[in-house]
Amino acid sequence: MLKKRLIAALIIREGAVVQSVRFKHTNAIHYDPVHAIECFNKWAVDEIVILNVSREAASREGFAGVVKRISRKCFVPLSVGGWITDRDYARGLLNAGADKLVVNTILADDPPLVQALSRRFGRQCIVASVDAKRNESGKVEVVVDRASRPTGADPAGWARRAVELGAGEIFFNSVDHDGARRGYDLETLGRICAAVEVPVIAFGGVFSWEHLVEGIQAGADAVAAANIFHYTEHATMKAKRHLAQAGVAVRSEGQRA
Amino acid sequence: MAPRPRQARRRSAVSTRVAIVDYGMGNIWSVQNALAEVGAQSELVAAPERLGEFDKIILPGVGAFGDAMRLLREAGMQRALEEKARQGMPVLGVCLGMQLMCRSSTENGSHQGLGWIDAEVIALEPAQGVKIPHMGWNTVRFAKPSPLTEGIADGTDFYFVHGYQVVCKDPADVLGTCEHGQRVTAMLAHGNLFAAQFHPEKSQRGGLQMLKNFVERV
């Protein structure tokens, strides 16, 4: 049977891995992302997502270089995102060794590009990144462009529309939960999982291994974390052992050192 | 000078040259990275006349069956591959590459494949609690011994991404299976022909071992 996946996310700014707290990125964790990938590879994580959160469009080429260096040592599926605004850059990232493209802002600004990428590279290649944030009136809405622009859209409806445009997977994050150490936004996660047929990856807020279990129980097919994996030796192995002990079917590899 | 067969054998394993067929379908760099990791020499090969320079062939592929066959045909690669396969050169099909080795596929119509394996490619059946495409890590059970799976534990998880499946006429061709609402053909072995529906290059330790086996033991 298909296993639930444990995904390590790397948030990259100007070539370095950074910590993310409510979408602000200050602390550099590892200078070199390749070192982080080597650890995750050794610890048998199931998949890796790397996101370029730089606010400068000029970061695109440098990031593609990071993808290329990482992919040489990455023998699990690699999803990459940030600044995918045209077909050539998308193709460049795939040529650099990425398996999947994570798209966010073009879901709002350029839906035909999402459709075109899905047609050209296949649905399995397109991951829709859905970022949600609670607004002043207390409603959870979708935000795009590194959480700088509210859309007013409901996350579940937005995810459904992303699938219609050709996304094969949803990567859900909450600005309010990101780096807040209180687990995923389970309510929104559950609504998204109920709204789409494609796999949903939960992200944002993991501070204990039990948070991962909660994500699976809310309906996620895969659970992702970033910050927590960087500070603990054999972190992903401990996480997997915890999931297995909680009765979640995970890949057996990577539970023991 | 006295012969030193053991050393000669080791050297020949190291110098095995693998052609990765480059016909415009999918992430072939990953396959090359994985081969480099296990110490194999490989090249991306787009010119059919160059296949003769190699000892083994990997036929990768992600995408639609019909497009892939058309590209192989137009490049003259279909005929070159057929010739090498007939001559007994080991070939490893990966993902769509495995499906292309079959007689035909029903993906978006009806398409003829390379026809090396007596099998049809049909859509995965939707079933309760199962999502299509089949994407993620799944447990593979080996159906028979093979040099391709030496040193890999039965029940190892491999990474799959596919919406169509291979159904063999002759069960003896099936090397491995997995469960996804139904029993799915995960690996094939037929003479010098081998194939995996999953992505060994993305299946970490087990996948790398499989590629190493293809280079060194097949």
C-alpha cells in the first residue's frame, strides 16, 4: 500500500537555507543547502521541497544553480518553487534536476501558464502552493506573492480551482502557523483535503512529532516541516518512528540509523 | 604474463558504459545523477547510430505513451533500439520506458508500443481509498529471483508516479508487484530486458542498488 510521506522543506534566500517565521526569513541555518540535503538523504526522508523566498527576481538564476547542485545528491523526488513566472524558467528548473514545480503567484496572475505547464510536463509535475492567512475580519483567505497580496479567496475553493488548472498536488501552508510552533492549521487543512481528490501536503508550524500525526489525521497524504528538521540530529528518523508508532503507514527505510 | 581474471572482471564492471536514451521525454538528468552516484559511466544519447558504442541501455520516460513512441520513431531510435534488444544488449525501461516495451497502450486512444514484452498498458482502475495517479512510495514484492534485485530486501518501498499500468500476458515476465487498490506490475524481467514502473533514480537506497545491479550484475 501507498505510504504517507515525510517531506523536508528547505527555505532558501540568496543561496542560503533560512528559518521562516510568519513568512519572514532572518536566521540563516546552514550556509550550504547541499549539506542539508546530504543529511536528509542519509536519514532517508521521502521527498524534498525547496523554495526560493527571495524578494528579488534576480535571485532566479542563483536558485536554479542551487537546484542543480542539490539534484546531484538528491535521490528522492525534488519539488522546487519560487519565481516561476514563465515557461523557460520552469523548463530550466526541470533541466537542473527538479521533478516537480511548485507554483503559487501564477495561480492568481497567470492561470493559462499553469495550464500550459501542466499540459507540457504532466499533472504530476505541478504542485499548487496555497498559502492562507487569517485577515482582520477573522476569515482565512488565500494570499499570494510571498504572502504580500490577499486574494479574498477561500483556500478550499482555491485548491479546487488549482486542480482544475492542472495541479496534481496541493502544498498547503498557513502564514499564521508558519514558525509559530503550534502545529498545522488543521481546520483549513481538513477543508482542503475534503475539497480535492489530489494528494495534499501539510506544511507550517510543526514543533513536535505529534503535529505530523495530526496533519495525517486531518487528511493529508504527506506532512512537511522545515525549521524543526534542521536543529535535531537524525530528526526525520525520529519523526518517522513517531509516525509509525502512531499507526501511520510510512516507508520503513529511514526509521533506524 | 599470468592472467589476473579477478581484477580484469572488476575493471570490466567499472568500465561498463550505459546509454540513457534522450528523446525529449522526462527527467533524464536524474537517471544520470543516480548512475554517477553508483560509479557507472553513462551518457545521454539522442543519435540512434551511437547506441553501438555502449554496453547497456536505459530507456527512461515521463509523459504520454503516444508522444513518446512518435518521438522514438521520428528520431530513428525505435529501429536502433529494436536491433540492440534483439542482439541481446541489456535494456532497462523506467516508468514510461517500461510501458513502451509492451505491445500497446490505451492511453489517449490506441497506440502500438515496441512490443518486446507480451503485455498491454491500460489505465489504473479507480478503487475505494485509492487515488489515481498512483503517486508515492509503495512496497514492492519480488515475484522471482533476478540479478536486478540482488541485495535488495523483498518488501522495499520504491517511488511511483503513474496513471497507467502494465498487464502481462505471461506471468513469468513479472519480476515484482505492488498493491494500489489492485495488484500492479512494478517490475519486468524477460531475457535481456528489464523494467521498473517506479523511479529507481528517485527511490533512494533500494533504487540506487537496483541501478548498480543493472550496471554490474545483469
